Amino acid sequence: MSYENKLAILNKIKEYTRIFLFRHIRMDGDCTGATKGLQELLKASFPEKEIYLLDNQTSDYLAFLGKDSGEADDSFYEGGLAIVLDTATPDRISSQKYTLCREVIKIDHHINVSPYGDLLWVEEEASSCCEMIVSFYDTFKDTLTLNEKAALYLYTGMVTDSGRFRFRSVSGETLRLAGILLNCGIDTDTLYAHLYLNDFDVLKFRAEVYRKMKITENGVAYIHVTAKMQEKYNLSREDASAVVSALDSIKGSLIWIAFIDNGDGTTRVRLRSRFVTINSLAERYHGGGHAMASGATVYSRKEMNALISEADKLLGEFKQTNEGWL
Ligand code: AMP
């Protein structure tokens, strides 16, 4: 199935001269790496084609990969091919201009709740969308050219979306494909410095998070990052949102949640878990996502408390009916 999908996509790419790449809102390492990586791969492989990545989002921690920008007049997209990467649902595509293209391809590794596009290649078990792009390259390596720049983009997506190759979705195939990228000569020292170094204020903020975090009876750890806290530590929304990872290693806490005030009365919810499936819980709160990494939105304190209670109940039931969790 996957080979047929890849071949159909390669044929579409060959057919078009103007190709537009799209990614999701709240850009992360994977959608950024996959779009920039595919752009570089296609530019190097088909120099005669026009490959555009018109996206005006910015992200501090990904700034080292270089900025993308721009938006063209509607007519410019007409007759083009849109390839949307790493985006489960059409409403999360960062520019709706993709609808102006003649054909749309979806390449994604999220649960396919909202199939869209004329051609779909979805692999829910892939650890990242970048992994899929490397596999695409590997399948057609006689036709495609991978350079060091593309390899860095794709590797960044692979390491960030797999928790540094730690998540269960990482397979032997993931590591084999990552090996292809490493063999291109990526400077991993510099890459990891970009990914790991923190501002002083961010670490002070983390200290406050550890003081203020709470845990429910059954072990759901959570933190509410208020607008006031974000102001006190001079945090970007991105820095504030990254806090969810601070709660990821508490023994017996199999679900952990960060609530981050958006500043408009709504609160972003980032849910993470080990062993327990949480995406249906996120779906009940205007969200969704992966089995063990989901996102949602709550609109009041009451809704926040309801979500925490539901998570606690879910974890209680899980602990009673399962063994071997930590
Ligand atoms: P986040 O905590 O925002 O990084 O989200 C974790 C995962 O859940 C991501 O892979 C998103 O694709 C997905 N996700 C986040 N928010 C939503 C949403 N509102 N609806 C559907 N999926 C979401």
C-alpha cells in the first residue's frame, strides 16, 4: 500500500511544474523539517520545477533552520499541486490557499480522522512525517537527490517528534532511515545545542512549575500556566507551552497535562501519557491527536476541572485493569 502511495505521489510531482508545500499551525520541528526537507529534496532533484513554501509562521526554537515567508496572489496557486504535510485536519493547515491548487496531496502520520485531498498517504505508525519523507527518498533514491541541508531539516523533525528516538513509535526502520541522514554529514553538536539550550528565565520558570504542579488521586500531574506567570518570566507562548515536558517523568503519573492561558480567555491544553490512550479524552475537549500526545482547548475553569477529573478517572480505571505500568 505504502509503495503504491509513494509512487502515485512521485508521479504527481513529476506531472506538475509548480508545487506548493503546506504545514500545520503552531509549527513544530516535524512539520517544519518535513516541508523544508521536502522542498530541498525536490529542488535538488528537479531544478526545473518551482517549489514554494509560503508560510508566515515563526518559531524561536526552530529559527536556526531559517525563516520561510510570503503569500502569493490567489491566481498564482491555480494550476499548481499542493502537498500538505503532517496535518491531520484541513482546519489546522496554516494557509487555506492550498484550496486554490488544482490537486492536493496529504502526507501525514496522525490518526486519519479527517481524510482530505485527492491523494492521501497516511502512516499512523510512523514516528514522524519526516520519517515518511526519508522513506520516500529511500524508495526513489535513483531519481531523487538528498543533500546535507535536506538531511538536517529531516533529521530535526525525526528527533523532535520522536522524543529523541525514545517514543514507542520508533522502529528499527526509523533508525535505519535516520542513519541515511546521519551519513550525509549533519552537524549534530550544533543541532542539539539549538534544541537543548535554555534562556535563564525559562529555567527560573521551570522551578516555579515544579513548585506549583499538582497531582490527582490516581496520578494525573498538571500545571496551569497563567497569563500572569508568562508575564512574570517574560515567556513567549512557545516557551510557556514547552512546559508539558517538565512533567514527563513522575513515577506513577501516567498522564500529565499543561494548561496554558492563551490570553484571550481560552486555555490551550497539552496532554501527554505513557501506556494510557488519551486522544479520545482530548476529542471531548475540542481537540485530538495521537494516542499518547494530544492537544485540546478549554474555555473556562469549570471545563479545565472537568477535564482533570475525567483524566483522573481514566487513569484510575487503567491502573486497576492493567499491570506493569510505571
Ligand atoms: P500539542 O500538545 O499541541 O503538541 O499536540 C499534540 C498532538 O495533538 C499534535 O500532534 C497535534 O497534531 C494534536 N493536536 C493538538 N491540538 C489539536 C486539536 N485542537 N485538534 C486535533 N489535534 C490536535
